[in-house]
Amino acid sequence: MKRVEKARPFVPTEIHVDTVMDEKGTFGILSIRTTKGLLDIALDREAADTFMKAIGKIRAKLDPCGS
């Protein structure tokens, strides 16, 4: 994804998780309240795994020890 103009990131102020079921199965709901409003994300297992990998990469860059 390439951005033309850089927008300031929304700052999370609250995070909640839940699950819902429908005819396709169970989904995880990640609700993030930000300084600009509420962001709800529905995740299946594959999307949740992808999020975990992405968060792992971010955490590695945030760790001052590099471990």
C-alpha cells in the first residue's frame, strides 16, 4: 500500500476483544477506540495469525535490546 500523503496515526485509547458466530463460523472482533473514533475489525483465523506476525515484527523493532 502506497500513501500519497502521510496521515498522522490514530492513537489507541482502549482495546476490546470478543467473538461472534455466523453461518460461516466464528470470528474474532477487535475493537479499538482511538482519538478519532471506534475501529472494529472482524478476523478469521488466517487474518488473526497475520496480525500476530505483524505485531511480532513491530515488537521486535520496538525492543531496545533487539531480542
